[in-house]
Amino acid sequence: MTAPEVSTGNGLTGDKVLIYHLRDVVKTREAEGTAFRLRVPSLQIALGEKIALIGESGCGKSTLLDMLSMTLKPSETGSFRFRSEKGAEPVDISGLWRKRQLNRLGDLRRLRIGYVMQTGGLLPYLTVRENINLSRRLLDMPNDGLVDELAGDLGIRRHLDKLPHLLSVGERQRVAIGRALAHRPSIVIADEPTASLDPIAAERIMSLFIELVDELHITVILASHAWRHINRLGLRHLEHHTRREEDGSMTETVVTG
């Protein structure tokens, strides 16, 4: 099957295998007389791309990431297709939601997606090694040395036998990055992964993160409000704009890319 021609993010086009292809996807949330709507008229992300959605809190960044990670069901869908690797047939994600095939969605998340949360989300009773190895253990993957390799690349090898509370905030975030990469997922999704760090540490860890996904040939999609150091890393920005009704009853963000 020939993949559609899409933008590579630098003004050029070529034959790229699409990992995500969304059309007319909408998520609406309502609470206490106000509503928020995220609308995605068209979104294409190719395998191996590095994508950034940059904006302030409340603009829908996390909502989009939750839909792309298949943990949040869209309210409306024209088309939502996902292809995990070159040569694979695209999966109709909207169809899986419609048919309530939650186990299939869970399998795709477990096998194909790594997630880095802003707070790390480490299990406090597991050592650093056990936290990084968690996804591999759940997938019954053999010990191939990748956990130690990642720990070395992330500068946390000396902490492998420690519990997370003995680490600094920055070190815990490095562990979270290692855990997201350890099972070699097709995509890593990161929601404000350096928000809790000072600017110098944030820039250093973000650069390291991008180097690692490059080495492992992993697609990365991240949300951030930190324009400066994200711009320097050369990620493709998704276009978005937010508007609010004058009476405050509805806020809508439209994302394209």
C-alpha cells in the first residue's frame, strides 16, 4: 500500500507512512454551565516525526494527547486511523470505540505507546530499575540490557537500586522518560514533561529526551508551554487557535497539522 504524501514539517513533502490520520474529530466536555470543545478538522502525523503542541493551560493540549493515546473517547469522529509501523494495516480507532472493543484499545496502548506525565507517575514502592523495567515486565520482554543502557544515557545508572523518593525531581523525570522508552514503543506521548523543573534542567532533559527518541526511531508527540527550548529542538508545531464565546459559555480550540 502506498502511503499518502504528507508534509515533513520543514516545507518538503515525500512518501511518509502515517501513524495517525484524523479527520473531523471532536471532543466536548461540559461542567457547571460551561463547555470546552476540541475540534480537529485534519491531523496527519508520520512515523518518526517529532511533534509539539505548544500553548497555555486550558487550550486542550492534554485532551488531544489523551485522544491520541486512546484513553479518551472522542465525542464525534469522521475518521481516526492509527498505523503502528511501516507495512501494517491502519486500525480504525473510531470503530473500536464505537464497538466498545476496549481490550483491543488497551492492547494498542500497552504495546505501542509510551507516556511521560508531568509529575513522572513513578510507583514509590519500586526501585528505579523496577520502574523503568515495568512496561517490559508486563509485556514479558526478556532482559536485553536496554534498561541499563537507558539508565546510562539518562545519567541515572547509580540510582538504579534506589526508591524514587531518594531522587531529585529532575532525576525522577529522567526515570519516567526511561520507563516510557524501555519497551520500544512506536510512539511516546509526553504531557508537559519538564513543567516541574527549572528552565536550565528542563532544557537539558528535553534535549536528552529528543536525542533518545531519535536513536530509537520513536515518534514523539509532546505538549508544552515552553516555547523557547522547544523551538530550538526543531519539532514540528501543530497549529491551533482558541476562541471563547462572549458570555463564557463555550471555549473552542481548533487543532490542525
